[in-house]
Amino acid sequence: MLQCPAGRYHATPWGRHVNEGEVEWPPSPWRLYRALLAAGFNRLGWTAIPPLAVELFDSLARVLPEYHLPAATVGHTRHYMPQFKGSTSKVLDAFAYVGRGDHDALGITWNVDLSPETLGLFDSLLGALTYLGRAESWVDAQRVETIAEGLDRCIASDSAPGPGFDRIALLAPLEPAAFTAWRDQAVEQEKQKRSANVAPSAGKKKGGLSKKDSEAISKMFPADIVSVLGADTATLQKQGWNQPPGTRWAAYWRRQDALSTLPAAHRAVMAERPAVDTMLLALSSNTSHSEVLPRFTESLWWLEKLHRALVKRSAESGRVSACLLGRDEDGDPMEGHRHVTLVPLSLDGKNRLDHVLLHAPMGFDDAAIGVLRRFRTLYGNERRNIPDLYVSLVGMGKRADLATSARQLHSSKVWQSVTPFLPPRFLKARGANALEGQVRAELACRGFPNPVHIEIELEDGHAPIADAWALWRAGAPRVQLVEGAQMVSAMEPVRRLSTAWRHFRRERFDHAKRPPVDAAFGLRLSFAEPVDGPIAIGYASHFGLGQFVPA
């Protein structure tokens, strides 16, 4: 684990000029091994590379390390060098700001087995490492048993692990076996090249090389991995190498926002905030009038899609968030609906889904916070002409901190539906599976008090929930037939369930998870004392259905 006390990491990638403003992030294996080797000479008093160090670097070169990246912000300064030969030069100093907190350390792992003696030497080298990259990149390095949560994985792979990743090339030494094969081939090619230019002489075949020439050719190439790492840069350039001999370019995949433009100080504050249980996301489109924002009635489709993307992003980072997934460490579903609930919001009043509130009574863990603060794009479907949405985290904290942002977080005695309630079980005429029984059970299992009144919404008012079964089974009669087959309009108002909820999408992606009964109700709940929101009950209530607002 590497931590930068100054919060900054300075390093120019191999083959790039400092004024290009590029930052090698994460540090390449080549840079890291050379820094450790230098620490052995500068801090541990080496005069030659000990055999144990050869064993260590030989083992590390057998695999490509895996990185775990903290949130980082790219930045630079510009300054003029001291005057030289009558002129000055403007120089860029690019760096990655990685922060100074406990959540800002860079994790690096190797899948190798080391002997206790080699591990001891590795610890000594890490403790002696004072900087990495340029001299102003101070680091504290140590070996740890577990990697901190909230970091993004950056792994070597031939193909991208998914959308939203950038390919970066990092320099690494060849594997020992590949290095030996490369060296033998390179030496042989050089001998053949020189032999062709040697003039024939008495007693020698044409193209034959002397022992001295053969030894000189052999010295052109490093003998082993440690010799590769110990090669001086000036010497390599003098010999005409445009890449250190015995090295390779490894393809790593880094998230597109790994070097974001968010203010790092803001991220550091967020990382230190304790017990976050509520977050607010803003949705936007690439049109000035936001005409492609989803209709509010399509909230279920979009919120389930958003939830899937967050869970997938969490899994890709190597730390599945329990509060996002809704399952404990054993993979069993959590009880009490303590994991995240997504609440659709239309704050601009245009009946469009423009914000999403996330509330998790158990609190968001570091993995969830890390995913949410990096999440940027919710991809639509180009073939169906469904545009992408851009997601921004605009608020996080305790429920009370965001109470002014959404009515769903207020306290009230009376609550009414803003999205339809769908019974989670088959609907019966009476008993626990009647509509009233299911509503009370849903409230109880989420810790809400028993309401004193429950009403269902009609086209022109409300009715006691006890009438729900009869109204639902009767459908929506508009006329009455009287004796003599004469049809007349009903003089008295006909009670009819509200049909507004039929316009909402009511089925999840997975057909196996369709609602047990396609019955959508609007409800009004009355409690004896004010109740804190959000209230979400019933089928798919974690994805936007069954939501309430104060009446």
C-alpha cells in the first residue's frame, strides 16, 4: 500500500516529455521495481545486489501486479526554469492529486508466494522507499494483509472489462523465461549481423567472430531481470535503446474517471463523512430543454436499470456493496428492507424523472459511496432510440440533511401515493392477503406504525380500503341497465378506482419477477403521529413503485 503524505504523485510516463503534461497513473511495475532497487542501495547500504533480492525481483516479474486506485484528480503547475545561456524555459509540472486520508492509499497486489526471508526483505525495501517518480512524490509504503474498501481495480487484460474503461500501457519487465528466450535471440541476431560484415582472413571462415567480439556482444544485453532494472537511463540512451531492453508494454484498463476533474478536497470531505444513509442524484441529458429525460411513469424501468449498473460497477471494483445488493456476506437476502431504496423524483414539476433519491436505513458502505461518486453515465439503448442519461451526485448525508430537497423525506401524519402500490402477494377478499392486510404488513416489516386509516383513491375521491375488493372485481361500470332493457345514464356518481396508475410501468425486467397480480392502487395513509419518510411499500418498492408523499 502506497500513501502520498503530500497528497501528490508526480511521474512522467516513459517516452513522453514532461511538458506534455501526462501523468503515469498508476505507477508502472518498471518504475516501482527500480525504486525499490534504488532504496536498497541508498537506504539499506547495498554495494551489490544480494541473492535474496534477485529472488524477490525474479518472483515479482513472473506476474503483473493488480492495482487498486483511490480517487485522483489530475492537475499541473507552470513555472520558468532559471536562466540558462540567456534564455528561460517554461516547464509544466503535471501531477495526480490523490489525497492524504486513509481512503486515499494506492493498493498493489501480486499473486505470488514468497518465502519468509524474501517477505522480510520486501518489507525492508518498502520501509526504505521515500519517494516514487519524481523526487517531490513522497510516499509511505508498507505491506498490508487487506486492501482498503472504496478503491477501483485496475488490472492487466487483453480486452476491456466493460464500457467506461480506458486502455493504458505500463512498462514492465519480461517474465524470466521470456527474458531468457528474448536475450538468446537478440544475441544471436547481433552476432549474425556482425559476422556478415567481418572480412575473411587466413584461418577463419567468413563471418566468424573473435571471442572478444562475442563477449562484447553478450555484454550489450542485460544478463537477467535484475540487470534490466539496474540499467542506467543515460547508458540506455547512449546505446540507442528507445525502450529498456528486456521489458514489455502491459495493457491495463483504468476507469475513464480515474483521473477526474472533481475537486479533490470535496472528495476527501465526502470520504470522511460518517454514517451516510441518503444520497441525491441528478439526471440530465445532452439537450438544452431536457426533452429526452424519461417520463415519470417510466421510473421503474430506469431505476431498475440504474440499480443494475451500480451493482455491476460495485462487483467490477472487487467489493460488492451489501447495501446495494441487499444480501449479506453469505449471500442471503437481508431482512427488514434495510438496503437501498431508489425514490424517483420530478423536482421541476414537468412529470419527468430528473432526480433519484437513494435511501438505505443501514447506511451506505464505502464500496457504495465509491461507486456512486464515480458513476457518470446511465446508458440507454441506441437501437430503441433511448438516449443515455448523465448522472451527477449532488447531495449525500443523513436523511434529515436532505429533507429540504424532497417531500418524500418530510414528516407527516397523512401520506398519499405518488406511484402506484402493487400488492406483493395474490390478492384475496379477506384475511392477511386482502389489500388492507398486505398494506399493514408491508408497513410493519419496515418499522412504520400501524395507520389509523387507510383509504384507496377513486376517480373522484377516496373510499375505505375495505371496499377495495368489491371495486376492483366490479371493474368500472359507467352505466346501469334498468328493467325493460332501457339504458339510462347513472344519476348517482359511480364509484370507480382511479385509472391514473395504469399508465405507470409495473413490471420488472425479469419476467419471473412479474407482480403476482396486476392491480395498481392509489392509497392514503393516516397515522396517529407524524411519520418520517421516505415510505415505499409493496411490489418493486425498492425501484420506485409504492412511493408516498405528504398529503
